[in-house]
Amino acid sequence: MQSNLLHASKLNAECLSGGAYYLKGTDSYWLPYAEKIIRSLLPDDSLSLRVLEKINDISEIISAFDTICFTDDKTVVLVKDPDFVPTDKEHAALQSFLTYPFDQNILCFCGSPFLNNAEIKLCQVIDCSPLDKFSCGEYVEKLFPNGIEKKAARLLIDLTGCDMARINNEAKKLNAYCENTFVSADDVELCVTEDTETTVFLFANSIVEGRLQAAEKQLDKLLKQGEKPALLLSILTNQFRRMLYCAVTPYDNKQMADLLGIKEFAVEKTRNIKGYSQSKLKNCVAMLTDYEYKFKNGTLSDETAFNLAVSNLLAKEAV
């Protein structure tokens, strides 16, 4: 079978016509999501469903299809051992096995790192990596049977950092809160609590875009969350440093994301922020770095350093 990439968000039982499958990626939502769909092809108590949590030899995978079953069910074998390391001989045996016709039977490797490129090419690859922001938005709407405002969906994605596991949990809460009616942006703002880093991200964005009332509201959230000022100052400094890097570096979004160790959609959003020149961003980074240094060398307390940095940023003629 030739490798043909399909994202888990597009996966359904009709896609699974038989053969070997490879769940590629480690996203905490999409990997179990894809596995659940494959498991759903058979009842949980079916003798034709075999889950290999630990294997000692490739022959255990092959022999799983030789077990006699007294029903007409297809055989579904899930390989979940992340630590198995095949020998060269075992790789050869597995490659040979993967070329045999599976008919309606299914063999699924759940993120198995031991597969080599030749073996992966013989599998249908199901991508279980995080979605980009656009694709995430398409999927999010499906979680609200009675509809969600476009602005609300975008806000939910921003507040959760495009984390599908969090989005799924928040969607359940929102549907319950709205009693399974239409979900508005106000509902999302009221019910969804973003993590500290996301709040700082939004706070910094609001400052740069001149939305000082929104910035003060986000600052109030941060203070109520009870995080230590040292942590807040560090995250704030990192965000302004990211803004500066994104402004002065000619790399594309993916290269920039890899360089900074953040998600690509975060780079895209950062680059869409308008309001400060490169020189003003440099001044902000220098000011924040200076206050961090003064806190670390004992000149200022962490609380004083953070408060002075924020006062500078919120000033009408900031930095």
C-alpha cells in the first residue's frame, strides 16, 4: 500500500477499508481520537480485536492474524508498544508481511517509533499532529451542535492556544452552560479561563495595538490568578522578544516557529500585530530585560520590577 497522508480529524469508519495503518504524531487529542475510531470497528468484547501493548518479537504481530475466530468479524490488531526495537531480520519479516493482502482486516501501529521508512510507505498514514489554526477552526464548529459565533470560535482557539484537548473539554463546558443553544463570544469570555502564558500573550498584544482598556482587563486577570511576578515578567519579556524577532527576521512562519520553539499559528498571530515600530519593540525588550536584571541582582523585588515594567508599557508614551 502506498503511503497517503490523512489527518485524524478527517478519519471515520468508512475510511478504514482494510490494510495496514500508521498513526503518526503524538498529539494528546488526535492520537487517542484516531485509535478510538479504529477500535469502534468492532465491539469492545470482540475476540477479533487484539491490542498488543507489549511485544517481544515481530512474529507476535503476524500470528495475531492467524488466531481462529468463530465470528464473521474482521480482525483488528493494534500495536501500542513504544519501546520495541526489531532486528534487521525482523524488519525484513515485517516488510514482507505488509505486502500481503489484508482483505478487510486491519493492522494499526499506534505511534510506533520502530517502523522504518520502507515500512511506513506500506501503510496508510494517519496524521495525528496538531492542526493549524485554520483547520482547527473548521473542526471546532463541529463540537457545537447548535452553533457557535465565528468570533467565539476564534476566541476559544486563542484562549486555548489551539490545543484540541483543551478545546474539546471547554466545548463540553460551554454546551452545558448554554444548555445546548447557540454559543456567543460573551459565553466564551465568561466560561473559558486561558492559561497564564496565553493571558500574557493577549496582554502584550493589546498594549502594542493600543487597546489599553483591554490590556488593563487582562492585567487584572493575571493578578487574580496569583502567579508570581517573576514568572509574569519573564513571560512578558519573552513575548516582546518574540514580537521583535518576528518583525526583524526574514524567515517564514514555519522556520520562525522552529527557531522559537512555538506553534506556527502563534508566529502568524504575532506577525499580524501592528502598532509598534521595530525600534519601539527593541526599546520594550531592552526595558523589560533591564527590569528582569534588576530583580535578579537584588536591586528590585520581583513585584516592584514587574509593576514598573507594566507601568512603562501602559504609559501613553510607552517606552
